[in-house]
Amino acid sequence: MAHTLSRKIAVFGAGYIGLVTGACLAELGHDVVVRDIQPERISLLQSGQIPIYEPGLGDLIIKNKERLTFTLNADEAVARAEIVYVCVDTPPTSAGDADLSRVWSVLHSLEGAAHLAAVVVKSTVPVGTGARARALLDDLGLHGVGYASNPEFTAEGRAVSDFLSPDRVVIGASDAETASLVEELHRGVDGEVVVMDIPSAEMAKMASNALLATKISFINEIASICEATGADVGNVARAVGLDHRLGPHFLQAGIGWGGSCFPKDSEALKQLASNTGYHPQLLSAVIEVNNLQKRRAISKVKDLLGTLEGATVALLGLTFKPGTDDMREATSAVLAARLLAEGAAVRCWDPLARPEAVEPWASTTRCESVLEAMTGADAAILVTDWPQLREVPWEEARGLMRRPVLYDGRNLLDPAAMRDLGFRYLSVGRP
Ligand SMILES: NC(=O)c1ccc[n+]([C@@H]2O[C@H](COP(=O)([O-])OP(=O)(O)OC[C@H]3O[C@@H](n4cnc5c(N)ncnc54)[C@H](O)[C@@H]3O)[C@@H](O)[C@H]2O)c1
């Protein structure tokens, strides 16, 4: 890929975003070291193995191994770097705000690194973080080190192509020199670069995720009204999405959104607004509709079965969406916990996810195939629209069940065909 100047970059955080950022910056010709605090993660990477599943990432890391190294040692990473990228996790605190402790920890580890040209934060952080980060860098004597916000808009499952061909690259910087430095790093990336002030860059990320979540909650609310009135949300979404002012994306009704970003980022934006004294009514409703959507699935299955006490329910797909192994805030965890609380036994299948032996998963039965999961089940809930689920021999699956209740939480299957096979088939917002 074309680039003008190869920079030395230290990326802090070897998770989904840090690894993709590191590998893609190396692909763009930069010399990159990725630092993490998890020894097992760094050992795996040093031995050529990839600790997460992300399409294309492994190949990119191998292809650029001359320019991409991994370390546990922060001082070593910073000593040879011109630019530090912060890609650490920002999970929710118990109050729902973003926990920035890992970001502060990275900045503290830069003490004495006055040789750096810039610190760039890619982690999703609340508006105002840049000002606090600047003050901390100044306290550490790093007055001459530039600061930029360069939020990541990528979607897991296509993060590498999103990085190299993004809809846009947003750079928030307090001075033109830092903005051009970060822009220069992206030479070779096929996407528009938008430079702005730091608070706006931070807000652009939060607003994007909030609007995507809003679209999904909106169509899910329409789906509930469709159910009550006899309309088909699939037809409605198609007609709505053909309006060029609205567009077809994120209008797929389903069982509710989850994942490592939407839940925590929408909650963090809600808390950020609340902390300023503003009550974010729309955002609060978006979150509430989503929470209800997951519970509605359980209520519908319970209505069909009479009771969940003593029933066996199969969960088909556990990750928050197909194409990833990420289980963070997955809808499946809410369903499993609700089912267990109602006294049901839970059997689950997923082609990639290997949930840790923590609750609710410690109390569920893992199955190697869809058919195994459905054996003896009173109901099955299709949670993640993995393409494999289109290929299931559904007639055989129905024959293995104790009662043929199927809740299609992603509207993946054809209602008439499933009913012809003898299923008591329910889906979202379809007659
Ligand atoms: N995952 C996504 O799809 C996505 C998309 C856009 C933005 N983001 C944002 O990017 C950030 C990172 O997300 P992620 O999904 O990569 O998280 P992750 O949990 O997969 O990775 C974070 C990594 O940072 C490491 N870490 C923690 N403290 C560290 C330190 N002091 N030094 C070095 N490494 C440290 C952790 O060990 C972990 O490996 C978050 O703020 C997230 O909101 C994520």
C-alpha cells in the first residue's frame, strides 16, 4: 500500500481494535509494536497465533510480521515509538459510565516520554476525555506531545476491511500539526478523512453508535406493533428502507441488540447526558425497548409452553452477531439467565463461541451441533443468524424435540415452510 513516511507506532491493547489497528498500520507501511498486559495473549501473538477471531486478521499479521511485533513491556514499546495509540477497553462502571482507568493507566506509563510526537486515543471514550487527558499529559511534563482522538467505527467481523476502506476517518485534534500527523498515518486508506475538534470527534463516535442502536430499537418497536395489527415487519422495513432519505441499513427486526459496543456506549452516552443534568428521553427509550425485546422472546415461548419450569430450551447461536467469537453483552446471556431463573434447563450451540464457565453458562449444556442442542428440547430459540442455521435439516430437528416450539429471533427462516414441517413457529413482527 502507498505511504509517504513510515512512522514508529506503539499500540496499547491487543484486543479486537488494537490488533486490527496494529496490523493495518503495519500494512500501511508503519513500524508497529503492540503492547498488552495479558502475558498469555502476548505469548500467543509472539508464537504466530491469533487470540481472537476476526476475518483476515491472521493473514495480515503474518504478511506484515517484519513490521509488527508484540510485547508486554510498556517502556520498551514507548522508547522506540514516535506515536502511541490507545486501544484499551473502556467497559462500563457499575454506575454505567465508561471506565477510563485503563486509558489513564496507559497515559501514566508515558511519563518521561517527551520524545513522543503524539498520543492518539482510539478507545471509545466520553466527551471531555480529551481535555482530561491533555491535563494529565501536561502534569506528566509532556506539554510538547500532541493529543488526538481517532475513534474507531469498525464492525467486528469485517474490522480489517473497515479499517482499510472506512466510510470515514475521524480525527479530533487540538492543533493542526497533530491532526496532519494522524492524517498522514492513514495515507493509503481508502476513505474520507474528517478533521475536527476533540469533543466533536468523541461525540461523533457516541452519536453514531446511538443512532445505529436507535434504528434497531425503532424497527423492533414497529415489529411489536405489526404483531398486534397483522402487518409484516419484513415488508414494512423493505418499503421504508427504499426511501433514499432513510436507507435500508439497521432495519432488521430481531431479538434485540447486544455486543461489546452498543449496550455500553448507549448507556455511557445516557449517563454522560444525565451527568450534565439533561434527561436523554429518546436514548432511554431506545435502551428500554431493547431490554424489553429480549424479555418478550422469553414471554412468548413461556406462553406457548404454559410454564418454563422443568422445560428444556435450546439456544441456537450465542455470539452477539455472526462472524465473531465475541460474547460480550450478547443477547444469548440475557435469555439464558432468564430461562434458568424460570426453572428451565438450557442447551446451547454456537459454531465459534466458547463461553467461559461463568454464570449463566456454567449452568447450561454445551452442544456440538444444532441437532444435539434440539434433542429433547421443548422449545428452541434462534438467537444469532449464523448462515449455518439456514442449512439445518429442520424436519429431522423437529423430530428430535419433545415439543416443536421454535422462536426465530432473527426472522431467518420462512414461516410457512417451518409451519408445514410441523413447528409451532414464532418470529419477530411477522404474522
Ligand atoms: N470491538 C469493537 O467492535 C469496537 C469498535 C469500535 C470501538 N471499540 C472500542 O475500542 C476499545 C477497545 O475495544 P476492544 O473490543 O478491542 O477491547 P478488548 O477487550 O478486546 O481489548 C482491550 C485490550 O486492552 C488490553 N489492556 C488493558 N489495559 C492495558 C494497558 N494498560 N496496556 C496495554 N493493554 C491493555 C486488554 O488486556 C485487552 O487485551 C474500547 O473502548 C471499545 O469501546 C471497539
